[in-house]
Amino acid sequence: MVARKFVVRYSDSTFDVDYDTDDGFEVFKFQLFSLTSIPPDDQKIIGGDDDRVVSDDSDLVSISNQLKLVSIDEKDESRLVSIDEEESTTSNGSVAQDNANSLVSDEELARMLQAEEEALMLQQFAVSGQSEEFEQIIQPYISKVLMYEDPARQEAARKTVPVEELEEKALVSLAKEGNFKPSKIEKDHAFLLQLLFWFKESFRWVNAPPCDSCGNDTINQGMGVTLPSESQYGASRVELYHCNSCSRITRFPRYNDPLKLVETRRGRCGEWANCFTLYCRAFGYESRLILDFTDHLWTECFSQVLGRWMHLDPCDRVYDRPLLYEKGWDEKLNYVIAIAKDGVYDVTKRYTRKWLEVLSRRNIIRETDLSATLTNMTRDCRKSFTSLICSMLEDRDKNELEELEKGLHSKDDASISLPGRQSGDKEWRISRSEIGSNEDSSLSCSSCPVRLCVDVHVTSIYNAFFPVLSQFIENSLSNSRTVEILKIFKEILVELKNSSYEKRTISVNPFVLHLLPYFDQLLNALSLKSEIDTDEKVNICLAGDPVKTSLALPVVLDALDDVIVNLNNCSNLSKASLSLPLMRLNRIHSGSVLASGEELPFGIVSAIWFHFNNLLFGYIWRMFLKSFFVIPFLTNFSPHQHLMDYVQLNGKNQMVQKVVGSCISYQTTKCMN
């Protein structure tokens, strides 16, 4: 027996082919058929410097390492497939992106299913392991997910979460889309995403831990023996690191108990996924720990809003992007297994659009044996469940299988660009070949959904500043006195912002009572009011929906900063000052926007994103001219240059620059009409 391993390139895709020469030439041709869908009878294999045709009589042990496979299709032109033996190269190509996010044609689907059937048949020759080996890999994770059901562990996790803060952010994220009265499942979905974002900021990635003694950098010195205090929390191994400064040894135990991880709040993807899945269970979400056999873990939660399981990766702060690993990280997936308290599931098809490639790499266990093994493990997990619950779970399992098959045979949107791995040291990511095609890439605008953005509150806030400044001018207040009053008002709002969003109230000193009439309209825009209690104390408190106040406070504070800075740069405050752009008019409209802008700068999308398909260019240009052409006393005024300065201050990415560049190309007279 002579085993040979080839890398097969076909239509920009790359397949790993393991071949035993004792199986014969016909089996080799069927392997190529399962990978390329070129029927054996249509294959013409050419090899050697003399372009000799390889036939059934050829010696596959001694033939050239470089072959060509030519297929003559009646409908298409000849197609060429290059086959290079892996010993001459270790690089793998990536599958070209599909052109549309739609189901494949019936003809193509039938061809894919036939190729899959052949691949399953040929997989029998490559499988080396048995079901016992597969079970040994999975079983420890079943024990781990059962820890998530422990009330003590759940309570310990909940105590570390700023629940009210995340609830407020969740409600604000819904309000930004105009949903001020969300249903429970909508609030739960939004809270889950905020939990993901919070976890990313609160958990620490460990490349090499800092020295426990002096805090300086360390280098790995190998493995050590676990201490009883470490093995108590499931640490089966401990990494040792030598300090570059004080020469002390720092221990990094790889804990498996999520209770300990809630305390340490550090680790790599195993610790991150383990701990985050506990947090999800602690807040009542149906959750799974996802094990990728290529050495990564993440979480899935069932979303009632989406009606399906949703991918969440806490390491990279990504959700509902299951193709991230195959398309962004360039992972060569084989098995992706979901482990939960109610069963073990093969969810690999959710994470790939290259199923035939993946199938060629699944060589631990036969597919039929895999299905039987997972069924037995799931049955064992559910042995204490009631028949009603089992029936409900079986229905959901059936729906998920249909969803996975449908997704597998759909085409992903080629315009969506997914990044390489973001977590971990760069050298480490490069060594794992997970950095992707563009090491500086991140989730692109095209990967974000278009959503409705409601920013009407911003307009009312900006409008409310005009009467405030007008009253200062009418009362002949100096610049310094105006700035002093605005700073006092800002301090009041900062204290309100830091208080409980549902019960915002603050008592103000009597000496500022005479200042409140200046801000009546602005308080109204904030859904706030001033009132005097029975003790004759002046309070500022909520006047309406607390979420509206949460939505508006960051805008007012941002605008106050602008006004204070610009007033400090003014020689004196006068009516002419009201014509100056004392605030950046960059967030004053509503419309359909890309969600990639929702963090700019306080969860409010820049107006440059709005009305993208309608009157964007002319509208922005008219607003810009309206802001600047009312300044008759300015000389040598260049609106184009001012607009570019404006963008340099407020533009957050290249798309903004591109849009404004298009704005400048408009004729001024045309936009003014």
C-alpha cells in the first residue's frame, strides 16, 4: 500500500485528497468526481512532461506529482483542474464567493446532492476512528455544560453583571429603531447582545500573563504540575511563564470550572466560551457550547426573535455571522458540534458553504456512525425529561435540520466581507493561519444590516439650544458667565446620567434655581422637568418615558461640550454668534442606515449615512450651505474646504469621505435650488 496526499484545485476551490494506490484508478476518479462533480467518464487526466494520458493501466505510485484534469462539457467550454501533490505546497486556496444570497438552481442542487452521496461513499475508505474515540472527545464537554445549570454558579455570574446598565443600553438600541414599546422577546434579544458586548470588554485575553510579582512581560517556559487548589477547579494543566525582569515564575492554570473563570476573568477561547455560555444560562437563555474540532469554541443561543439558533463569539464580539470562520478566518472546518444540557448536535452545516470540502476532511467517524452516536448521547441527556419536553425538543431538532440543509444549499452574499481573527497576539494568529486575507480588516459596512434609525430627538435637542443662547444674549451675559452656567448645567446632567435610568432625579442647590428657566425647552427635549417638593427643594426628574431621556442625554452632553469649546474661542457672545456653527450639525435626521454606524459616537448615526438611495448628496450639501452661507462677515470663505474640515472632524470611515467627496462634485447652484 502506498498512500499519497494531493491538493486538488478546481474552480478556485481547494480540496485535500487522501488516496491509497491499492484502491485502484477507478476509486481515484470517483474521488475526483465527489470533489469536482466531473463524472469519471468525462475525466481526462494528463501527467508528466510529455502530457501522457493517465489510464487504468498506469502506475499511480510512479506517475508525475503534477497532473491535469480536463473535463469536456457539452454546454460549457473546457475546464481545467490542476492537481499538485501536497508535499510541494502547503497552501490552500479559498472558494470564490457566491454572487447572490439565494437558493441554488434545481439542476445545481441535484448535482450537489449527487456529489455529496459519492463523497459519503468514498469517505468510508478514509475514516480511521470509531465511535468510542468520538465519544471520548465529546464527553468532557457534556459534563462542563451541566455546570451551567448549577444555581450557585449562575448566581455568582449574575452578581458580576451591571444588569440595569445593560437593560438601559438594550432599550436604547431598540429605541434608536423607533421601538419604544418592545415585546419581552425583543428586549431579551437586545439584552443578550449587550451582554455579549459587555463580556468582551470585561474578560481579558491571555497571550502570556504578566508577572504576578512585578507585572512585566513574561515568556513561556513549558508546562508544570497542577496544584490541588488548581485542579479543584478543573485545571488539568498549567502553563509556566518566566518574567523578563525579575525572573519569577508565573503560573497560568487552564481552569475548566466556569465558577473560577467568573473570578479570574481571563483566558483564551476555551475559557471565554465556557464562561460566556454560563452567563447566557444565568440569564435564562437556551444556550449551547460550540466545539470546533479545528481548535476553537464559541456559543449559540436560541433567539425567539429570529426563531432559530444564533451564533455568538465573545472573543471577537461577533454575533449571527456563522460563516466568519470559513470565510473570514479561512478555517478548514471538519466537525462543529453543539453541546447542551438537552443533547449533542452536529451543526457543521451552519458554518460552511463548502460542504464537499468539509466532508473530505471528516475522517474520525463515518457519517452514519456519527449520527447514531449523537442520537444515543442526546437520548442519554434527555432520559430524565418528561415526554412532553422530549416531544417539543424533537420538533425543534427537526426544524433545525431543515434549516441547516436549506442554508447549506444557499449562496451567501459575496459583497459581505468577514474579517480574519481579531483575538489573540498577531504572531499567534499568523501561526494558526487565522488572520484572513486582510490582516487589518474588520466587520465591513456591507456585513451590517440596514436598519431604521430614528433621531428625531436630536433635532429637538439642537433646536432647544437656540433659545438658551438667545436668553444669554438678551440678558447681556458675558462669555465667561455663559460658559460657567453651561458647565453647571452639564454637571447636573452628568449626575442624572449616572443615576438609575428608571428613577432619574436630582436635587439642585437653591442658588441655581434662577438658572433653570434658561433651560426649560432643553429639559423638555430631554423628557425632564423641574419641580419643588414639600420641603421646598428643587428637583429635576423624569417627565416621561425614561428611555427617551437615556436616548437624549448623550446628545445634549456632546452638544454642550461643543458649545463650551466654541464659546471659549469667541471674543464675545452676540446675536451674530447665533449664526456661527456652535455645534456640529452631524446628527439631525432620520432614515435607513447601515448598523455599522450605530456606535458613532454615542449610538447615534451620522446624518451622512441617511437617505442613501434618495436625496443624500443634495440634502447634506443644502444643510451645509444653510449652516455657513448665513455668515456674511466671513472673508475668503471656501465652502468646499469647510466641508472637508467638517468631515475630518466628524467622518468616521472611508465611506463618509467617499460620500462627501461626491457631495462636493455637485454644483452649488443646483443644490441651492
